Amino acid sequence: MTHLGFIITIALLAIMTAVNFFGMRLFNKVNAVITWWKVAIPVLAIIVLLFKFHSSNFSVQGGLNPGSAFGAPGPAGTGWHAFFYALPAASIIFAYLGFEQADQLAGEIKNPQRNLPRAIIGAILIGTLIYVMLQVVFIGAVPHNLISGHLGFAGIPATNAIAIGPFAGLAAVASLAWLAAVLRADAFISPYGTGQIYMTSTSRVGYGLARNRYYPSMFTKTDKNGVPWFSLVLGFVFGLVFLLPFPSWHSLVGLVTSASVLMYAGAPLAQGAFRKVLPDASRPYRMPGAVWLAPVAFVLANLIIYWSGFEVLWKLGVAIIIGYLLILMHFSDNPHAPKINWRKSAWLGAYLVGMGLISWTGQFGPENTARLPFWWDMGLVAVFSVAIYYWAMASCLSRSEMEEAIAEQSGGAEDWEAQVAEAGGAAETA
């Protein structure tokens, strides 16, 4: 990133933060416009490029070569190993993480039993359809004289064309200059919309952690619009800090994906514990099939973490250790912080260390030893995940302990209702 790039990035983060300060009403309007744009432009590209479609492109030079079904050597970048490694490393998993904002903002959803599944499942299905169709039309629209080599578009050197923007380049070489211009504009607008919603959800996560007393109480401060302003401002500051060690998207995406998925891995554990101990609790959303969905989700989350590679996992481990130290420092100075039952939390240490060891001896790196054979390594991750899940379920708090912890972390119903009223009702986000 250039010096000018840093300045522009700071300005964009400041704009995203400012929009949030106007409350959810204005944010919803801005986000709605950008969301429709993010759907409309890819759909437009699909429709236009279909008129340039060559079905024979799918059989050039023998067609697509996925490599051996069981990981035998094939062309570079093919086979199941490359497929699994690309899921987190090539930001494929990240591309589907847009559903998480519906979950993080679920406190502001009307009729969550109906609308929350629609938002999450709908986002996944729409994204999948658009991504698949974009790939199909891209392959089909490439001119025959370029299909077997690097795509050098509109005077751009062949080695740089893909990195600069394949769809805009393809539109230019297909004499669709207007579409190329729209796609280049979309390359700015769509990521801005993503950053905007992430800024919003990050402030709500900080607010929720403070409400549960894991963060200092300052994070619960809201303005007259119910916006958690302290959490929002600190999110802006940390966004700038992350630009220093990660000055490019490629250098950050693997860690972001693994950290996000690790966060998701905790969700089925918590869900399973609540369903086991408090099955009769009143809740606005009840998930069917939770008994078997929770352990399956935990296994899949750990597989994605494992596929990220040991280089990412050891960095994530360092970040987790720093985070725990900061939280423990907060606990030591806060008599109202949640009580930690170290004996019943023993599975957590075993889980983190075990995943690190499996990754170190597994097939996904760099910096791994590759001692575990391919396929056996993922089988071990699955078995280990199931063992940790049921260990955690066996170690979870009793009903009385859980109810006591909920009461302590919520600060009492009267205190919560007072804060909601003070914030105009919007503080219920967390």
C-alpha cells in the first residue's frame, strides 16, 4: 500500500465510523442501497457475458483436471489437497461469511424465528448462485486465443492481468468498455459495503462482551441513538493498527478467516450446553435438530481451521494468548467480572494445544512437518473434535451455576431494562 493508500484507507474507515453514529435507521438505508448494488452488478455481468459464451471453452486441452480423487500428484494446484487449502487461503470461506452480520445483529431482528433463518440461509444460497454463475460465464467468455495462456487484457502485461481484475479485463477485451468501467467502480463500492457492515457488527460484539463483563464497562456506553460509541471508536482505532502488520488483503485474509471460524467453533459448544442444561429456557429463536447439528458444526469449523495451515494457526495462537492475558488483567481489577471455573474449562486448553499439534504434524503449511498422511490427518481432526465436544458437554455448568452466571453477567434485569430505556431501545442489539 502506498502512502496515499494509507491516507485514503484512514478516510474511508472514518466515513464508515461516522455513518454508524447516525444510528441504525440511516445505516440501514445506506446498507440497503449498497447491498442491492452488490447483487445487481454481478448479475448484470453474468447476463452480459452470457452473450459472449463459448461452451467449447470447457473442453479445451482435455477439459478441467481436478487431479486424483484421493490426493495423488496431478498438475500444480489441483487435487483435493489444493482444494481444501484454497478454501481459507484464497478467501473462499471469507466470501461466504456475510451471513454472520445477520447473526450478530439478531437482537434487532423482528420475528427472529422466521427472519433469522431467511437471512442466513438466503445469504448463503444467493452468494453461492452468483459465485458459481460468475465462474461459469468467465470461463465461457474467454476468447479462444487466450484460453490456454495467461489472460493479458487491454495492454496489461499477461503476468499482472489476473491480479489487477479479471472480469474488468475480460469485459475490455470483449469490447465492453462500459461494463469494464462499471466493474472497476464495483471493485470499490462493494468492499466499502462490506467494511461498513463489519464496522457496525464489530461495535456490537464489543458491546455484547462488555454486557457479559468480559470487557470493561466503557464498551457499554451508548449515545442517544443507542449506538455503542466507545466500542465503535475503538474498532476504528484497531482497524488502523491492523494496517501495520497486514498492509495487504492477501496477508490478512487467512488469519481473519481462521479467527472468524474459531469464533464460530465456540457457538455449537455454547448452544449444546444451553440445550442440555436449560432446555426449557425462553428464547426468541429455537433451532431444530440442534442435538446433531452442533457437533457436526464443531467438526466442520475445526477442519476449516486446520486447512488454514500451521503458519496461520501459530499466529492465531499468539493472538489468543494475548487476548486471554488482556481479559485476565481486566478480571483481576474487576470484582464483578465473571468467575472462571478452571477445572471445568480444562477442555479448552486441550483443544487449543491439540489443534496446534495436529496442524504441526499435518499436511497443511507452510512450517508443518507433514508426518500425518493425507486424509488420515482430517480424520484425526474430526475424531478429536467429537471428543472435545462431548468433553465440553460433560464439563459444562450445572443448571444452578449457569443461571447464577447469567444473572451475574447480565447485571440484573432492572439494570438491563434501565440501560435499554436510556438508549432509546436500540441498546438491545447485543
